[in-house]
Amino acid sequence: MQGVGAGAGAVGILATPDEVQAQTSVNAMGPAPVSITLNVNGKPMKVNVEPRETLLDTLRNKLDHTGAKRVCDRGNCGACTMIVDNKVQYSCTILAIDAQGRQIQTIESLTANGKTHPIVPSFVNNDAQQCGYCTPGFVMAAKGFLDKNPNPTYEQVKDGLGGNLCRCGTYVGVRKAVLEAAKALRSGASVKGATNA
């Protein structure tokens, strides 16, 4: 404890108030924004981004695709899950400039052109959402999972969605929703639920 106190005191006397003021008044400099084109849900979208901006922030803040949520911002929770080049990925871990030339699929694509993907009403039917922060990520992870596993077992769904977290604990509902959607996809039928007229 004594060493910690002495170290903290020594750091405090290294810079005078005038030196601290001089350091903070320097303008931060860095790379300027660049123009890029992203392929989002099959459409090219031009946007200016700083090289440090994530795909998640670019889509939410500049391209009005706000379905994916920014929760942990550390690639741990899965709330920002999207499908990039047919692979389920956390969009908070991808730089927007690195997503150029890649096929980006967001949750908005699941209700495009008047057609609703079966996973959407399945989530409603099985009470697979509560507060809603994790829901878009779970829906996209489930869609990506079903693209590769059209006839999963309950245990496979449990393992397949292990990268997404739900603070409300709706895991059982999510897993049942995935199984219901899988059945609908195999039969070619639409899922009856709150989102279907």
C-alpha cells in the first residue's frame, strides 16, 4: 500500500498545472474521413467514415439502420450481430472501411419487400424478447444459424446461439422460436403470429 501511495504521488508531481493545460490545448489530429461504399441488404450505400469507425456505428449513426444495438461494444454480448459474407459476426468488432466489398445483412432485411422471414413472428409467438436490447442480435444469429442448420435439435440451437447473451433470460423462448422457424422454413409455410396480417 505504501508503494502505491508513493507512486501515485510521484505521478502527480511530474506535470505542473501549466504543463497539463498546454497538453490539453493541443488539437488532436488524425486521418480525415474517407468516402466508402457499403453493400447493405443488397443495396450500395455511400458514406463518409473515419477509419476508426465500426460498422455498427456507421450503420446506426449515418445510414439509419438502427436495428442492431450497441450494448457491450466489446464483442461479448452479441446484440450487434449481423451477417457479413454469410457469416454471423459482431458488427462492433468490424471497422466500416474493412466491410467494403462485403455483403452485409442487417435485421432490417428480414422484413424487406413485404416478406417477413419466419424467425421474426416465431420470436413473438414464443415470447423470445423482453427488454429488446439483445433481440436483434439473437434474431440475426438465429437466421445465420438456420441458414447453415435447417433441421436443428434443441441442443444444437442452444450451442449454436451460445455467442449471444440475454440479460432478461429468455433463452428457452429463443430456442423454441428457432425450432418453430426451422419447421416453417422446411415446410415452406409462413409462421402465423403478431407480425402477419
